[in-house]
Amino acid sequence: MMNLPHLTFLRSFEAAARHLSFTAAAEELNCTQSAVSNHVRSLEEFLQRPLFVRHPRSLSLTDVGEAYLPSVRHALQEINAATQSVIVRSHTRKVVVSCPVSLAENWLPEVIRGFNAVHPDIDLTVHGTVWADVEQNVSDISLTINHIDDVTPDTQQLWVEKLALVCAPGFLVDGIPLTDPKQLQNAPLIHILGRPSYWEHAARHFGLSDLSQKDGLRTNASNLAMEMAAKSLGCVVLPRSLARSYVERGLLIEPFQFDLNSPWTYFMRLKEKPVSPPVRLFQNWLLQAAAEMDS
């Protein structure tokens, strides 16, 4: 353990050295002249060196005092800066969230709208991510999409994700509206790169063992896949949480309902502990909104 003089002794020494007066130092520090004098004397005893030459009506620094003062002053400035930084940070009400762009565009805005109505004093920053999360420690809360077999202990699942098959309201397969899963064998399919399991799971669910996944449009963005589908360029399978806003706006429809869990789903991870009150508030708000997705 470091053997250091009391901080009060150092503050009294620095003030007395700056004013070359115990009385002026006492006024600045809001204490008595004798207290400052005693602090300095205790510091001298600790160092076993005199810091001041005491004249009848004034003070002057000794060589030791002159050499010691810059380091003490710098140390006190560092302590003050660090303390102010902590105080400012503790009063800063902001939350930084990273979230896959697809979820950030189709689910998160409505969640934020409700949160802002209740907590208008908390500022939110959202980093949209594609494939990988932002660099570590950039966000307070990270929302990620993970395969159910690749989940780490520090993450919390938001909801049980379901798959949805969507297409444009007027989408036709060989001139006939898509209403039967068997029509998928002749329908143009839209594929999301890195997520072949979406169509694989759907094909298995509908008993379409010969459904070809070699042909069709491909994109690495779920939102772009839905935009393509909305233009009747094909149909696509993806998480229902993403398709919901498109369906509610009438841009896409689910030509037939089915209940099938997605192999990829959304998780939440906090950056570090302790968690600030604003981050905790938004975390709880997210979990509440996520619970409504399951219902």
C-alpha cells in the first residue's frame, strides 16, 4: 500500500505556496489560519523536510518546497479533472445502442418512440450494424442476431423468433395468386445471403424436398429482400419480426400462415457493469417490448 500524505495537507501546502500566506490560503480553503499552518507542519513532518521559511509577516518556499510544488499542483489538477469527469459522466443521461439495420428499421423505431415519450431527457444513439457488431465498448446495449446454436452466456434472448414467408399482394405464380406452398416449386425465390437455413427450414416444413435454392435473386440485406418482394420480384422467407411492419403497411402479405421457429433470433448484451440508470431504463423498456413480440 502506498505511503502518501493526507490530501488535506497537500491542498493546504499548494494554496499557501501560491499565496505565500497561511491566512490567504485559509480564506480560499474556508478554514482557519491555524488549521492551514498545522496541515503544512504535518506535511513537513511527514517529509522530514522544511517546505517554507517562516518570516514575521510572510512566507517563502525553501528549495525543497520549490521543487515539490509543481508535482503537488499537477497531482491536484489531475485529481480534480478525474473527479469532474466522473461527476459529469454520472449526470449524463444518454444511451448508445447497436442493432442490425433490418431490426433497427422495422422494429426499433416504434420502441424508441414509446421510450422517448416517457423519458424525453434521455438521449439515444443507434448504430446500425450489418453482419458484425460495432467495436467493443462503443455501445451500452448491443442487439445482435445469432444462430440458436451459437449463443454466449452474456447474451439474453429477446423473443422466440418465427419465420414468415412473404410476397407482394398481387404476386402471381404462373398467372395464379400464391396460396398453396406447392406453388413455391415454380415461384421465383429471393435468398438472403448467409441465411440459407430460412428456405431450408421452410422447404422441410412444407415437404418440398426438391425445392431448388440455386436460382433467384440474392442479397445480404433483409430489408432489400423485402423491397424486392414488394416489387413482385419473388417471395422470401425471413424472421416475422422484420416482415411485420411491411405486412402492417400493406406492402407485403403472408399468402399462407405457418408456425415455424427461426434458427436465427435476436439477443441483447450489455457492455459492462455497473449499468447506469438510463441504460437500465432502456434495457427494461426493450425487454418489455420484446415480451409483447412473444405475445
